[in-house]
Amino acid sequence: MTSRLAAVVLAAALLSAAGCDAAGRREPPAAPSSKAPSSKAPSPAPGPTFADLTTGSKTSVVKLYSYDAAAHSAVVEPVIFLDGPSFCEAFKLTSSDPRCQQDWADEESHTKVTLPVRPKPALTQWDDHRDGDCIGGIATGAVCPATPAEFAAWLKAGPNGFAVVTTVDGTVTKIAQLYTP
């Protein structure tokens, strides 16, 4: 009798685990829901996004890793580069955040992109070595023309320097050095 009772208990446990009630009937499956599962945390507010320089025409600040005039290519990392107050507003930081008081703040994308560069792109520098005012602006970069040799020397002296690139249909047409004090 004990073994028969154990068998009945085991059978009941198996049927219950399989979704059957005590009479052996199958429980109906839960009705499917068209609603997405609710999350308890609210989604974050949208913030600034990194530019996709591979398509379209745009101007954006990047970290310039390399520029090869002979191969017509540049390796860049899109960044968000803003003055301190604008950076804090864009990222919804409190005004007590130290970045809000800086001349500029940046956020890296951690994505390197190789871009085609048109032959003889416009190259500009912020230091023309002739006491000119070539700094330009935070959104446009330097304004004085640079030769490929001058530009290469600047990049070699400060690898991963900030630059403003302009693309047309995903091809770089201008690279402007960005002055950072």
C-alpha cells in the first residue's frame, strides 16, 4: 500500500507540473498579450546623439586618429563637443556639475570610422604661425588654410586631436583643426 500511495503522489506531482488539475484536465494556456511587458523604470530622456558621418552631408566634431592624403581616407571617432553650459543642458546635468563651468566638455562615442576623403580637401589650422586669428569657433573649427604638410605635422604632434569634419554624401570635403585651450 505504501508503494501505491507513493506512486499516486508522484503521478499527481507530475500531472500538476505538466499543467493538469487533480482530475487530469489540462489547464488552458494563458491568453497571449499584445502589450509589451511593462518595465518599472521610466525610459531615459533622449539626449544628444553622435553624428553618422558615413551618409548624407553634415558637419561634426570628431577625434581625428589619422588622415592619409595619398589614400584619400581619414579615421575618426564622432564625439559630442559643446561648451560647458550647453553640455550640461544637453545631458540634463545639474549646474553644480564641474563640467558646466568648463570652456568645453566632450563625450566620446568609442566608435572609430574610416571615411573616404575627396582629393585635395579643404584643410584649416588654428595656428598659422604668422600671428593671425585662426581659431574660429567651436562648431566650425579653425579658419586659416593649411597645407597637407602643416596639417600632418599638427596631427603628428597631437595625435587624436579634435577636428571639425564636413562631409558631402559621406565623403570628407573639409577638415578643420579645433582649438582646445
